[in-house]
Amino acid sequence: MTTGHATALPHPEDQDLVDRIIGDQAGRPGALLGILEKLQDRNPHKYLPMETLEYVAARTGIPQSQVYGVATFYALFNLDPQGTHTVAICRGTACHTRGSRALLERVKLQLGLQETSEGADKLTLTTPDRRFTIRTVACFGQCALAPVVEIDHAIRGHVKEQALIREVEALRRDRSR
Amino acid sequence: MTEKVKVRIDGEVIAATAGQTILQVARANNKYIPALCYMEGLSAVGACRLCMVEVSGVARLLPACTTPVQEGLAVATSSPQLQSYRKIALELLFAERNHVCAVCVSSGHCELQTLAQDHGITHIRYPYNFPRLSVDTSHPRYVLDHNRCVLCSRCVRTCDEIEGAHVWDIAGRGINSRLVSELKRPWGEATSCTSCGKCVQACPTGAMAEKGFGVEEMTKQRTVVSRLTTMREGQ
């Protein structure tokens, strides 16, 4: 069982970084959002571990439940470790009508991932070896390019099933990363 | 300085103080406006949308609990349109989670149930969502049943504003919103909880109850929270 008043993080070097980030932002209205965003960005697996949330709450005096509420309300925050490569598939209306659902299913099949719960506004699946994360996005605002897929922060438009499979396969073969 | 204003509620001219909300003025003058998330003594959030009223000169409906009165304000509290909207809001609350009155500790003392009866709701016109939800029995004295939660956030505000502990908050968004204690820890493991039980008393439904009560036995002392605020203001 974890205690409610964490004052230390598992790694001291993390703690310096976290303290600096909190120090930069603390006291500003809406500081929590900025703190969490920076912390997630600095995390090697691009997520917010529970210990970090606990520490942020203890240091800023913001109640734990409020920190958790903010971290779960915004789609940009991850509470689970993310893969090295991210494939984000658009689920917007334009992309959906141009077959983004099939792209999602195809990539899931390719990486051997299974959907755990249907219907959630955001779907995030990570391979057990943490090399790939597949996620859905509500809209990239690039509807003219539908269906849109973002691979490692690069937007691809008019994506075809075969092209997507080739790209993902190339990333999978590239063991250097 | 308290400025006196005159407002019209359902045609009747009523003297009020500027800064009061429509709901406060109406309740003080025995005018009924239904509400679920509002509780005297707590901040108003306008979440349940049951206290929506028509204000003349305003095209959209306004929540009575968060709209302050002004001189010459004319309010209609129960037009057929409002009645139909309130029915929809209530029915959607029932459809969202698993509200089974027949096996609920608060049956007979439940605000949601009472509101449904008052609005003549005999059936729900929308398909039920039937979410798979948990029951948190980890606390030695209290139970949290998510199936019966309407996300009114009264417990969140009671714990934050009256007790000062802020154990509760709402996590997630939309249909996936859930009440959480601390970092989604079981209630019994929440170290900031003082076990004061005020959240239980504030809860309008059977979502929060004391242990040891059978069906229909969990009556609540809802005035406790409001009275605390009044007493503190008097100090």
C-alpha cells in the first residue's frame, strides 16, 4: 500500500528535474496542467507514473484526487508507458468514411494487439515489448487528407492499407531504435 | 451593502437581495425548482441541469442555481417545455448507470427516485447503458456503489469545502467519468479521508451509504452539511 504523503521519488535524478519543473510553474493559476505536460514530456516512456502524480500532489499541495482528475480528463496525458514508436489513427468522420477503421484493425492485427474496451473516446494500445503504441485521435484537422495517420509525429495523408503496413514493418525491422 | 431587488417568479413579485441566485430566492419563497447537484451550504456548479428556468428576454434556458437575480428579472419555473427537458435529463441519468431501486439502501429516501416520481416518470425512453461498475467496500464504515452515482459532485464539494480534505474528485470525462478517491485508491486506503461521513450524508442517492443498512434503511441527514455552513457563517 502506498502512503498518502510521498516526499521522495524512486530515482533522485528524477526528483531534481521534477522539483525544478514544479518550481518554475507553482503558484500560477492552472499550473498543474503545465507541470504534468512537462513531466510527461521528460519521461522516457512519455507517461505519468502514479509515483510522479503523488509527488506532484505532495509538493504543490493540490489534492491527489484533483491531480488524478486532471490527468485523466485530458486525452494528452498517459498513465501507462508508451511505446518507442507511436501510430496515431484518426477516427474523425472524414477519416472514418475513408476507411480509417480498416487501417486501425489492420495495424492491430499486424502488431498482435487486442482491443480491451470498445467505445472509449480514446483508444491506446501498447505492445508488450513497448516498441509500438497505437492510439486513436478524434481529428487532426486535416480532413482533406483523409484517412490520416500520424507515425512518430509525422502526418501521412491518403493512407492506404499496404503503405501503412510497409511503414510499420520497416519500423519493426529497424532494431536500432 | 446589500441591494434590494424585485424579481418576478412565475408572475409573483418577490423581494430579493442582489447576489442571491434564482434558486435561492425561489426556495426562500416556497417556489419549487427541482435540483440534484445543488445543496445549500455548498458552492453551486450547475451540473445536473434540472434547475433550468426560462428568463424573459433570454433566448436560452439558464440554470437557476448559478444565475444571480437582477432588478426586474422575470422567471418561469415550470413551463411544459421545461417539464419535458427535465424529464429527459432525469431519464438520461437513469439510463446512464444501473439504478435498481428495488435493491437499493436508499429506496424511499432517494432524491433521484423522488424527482422521477414528481415528474411522472414511469419508464425510460432511452436504451440503458448497463455499464460494468464496481462497488467499493474497502472503507470500514461506508460503501461507495458507482452503479448509483449520478456524478452530482456534492460529495466532492462537501469534502473539499466543509471538511477540507478533498478526498474525492471526478476522473475521466463524458460517459467515462467516475468518482475517485485520491489517486483512484480504494476508499479504505485513502489516508486523507477523516471518515467524517459528511459525503455520505450529502449524497442524493444510495451511491454512498453507511455499512450495515438493508434495502430502504439508509435514511440521510441532508441538513447536516447545510447547517454546518450556516453555523460557521454565524461565528
